[in-house]
Amino acid sequence: AVVSTQSTGGERVLQKRHLQDVLRGIDPLSQLDEEVEEMLLKIGDDFLEDVIGSAAQIAAHRKSKQLECKDVMLYLDRHYDLWVPGYARENETKPPKKDLCFEQHKQRMELVRKAQMQ
């Protein structure tokens, strides 16, 4: 069950057990320091609250009372540059972002070439 830390007086969305399960899946012999564990849990809770709250605002903007996957995906893509495979519409892939600096560099180099030819 997902519990908001704001409305319930400090209950966590993520639990230590879940964090330990993830760590065991990566390396069964590893252990986390108590401070690191608390920090990761806080970061995870903050991230989830941010994403859920902002995605809910997106849903409200489109006049929906129901949070949908597309609201979360839009927020993750726009604010974290994250794309979750498997949740896109059919045949939809994330378009590659054009590197503006690279485009500007190409334009400057073209001007330099033209100047050198004169």
C-alpha cells in the first residue's frame, strides 16, 4: 500500500525491507550502512511524492480526476528525462533529442568553411 508521508505523520512510501530486497537482488552479500539506508529511503519517498503530486496536477490540467500512466510518463520525461519502456503506446519510441550545441557548432563550422573559400 502506498502511504503519503505528509498526511500520515511520517510513514514511508518505501520500506527498509523493499530496499534490502533490491540490494539482495543486486548483490546478496552487500549490506547498507544505517545512514545510507535512511538517505536512500528519504530520496525515494521525495521522488515518489514529487512525481505523483506533479502527475496529479497534469491529470487535473486535462480535467481528469483519475491519474493515468500517461500523466506520470509525461512528467518523468519532461522533468527527469526518463522514459519507461513497456508503457508507451504501440510503436511509440522516444524521439532522440537534438543536441542544440551540436547544431550550432555545425552552423559555425559551415560559416568558417565559407569564409576560408573566399
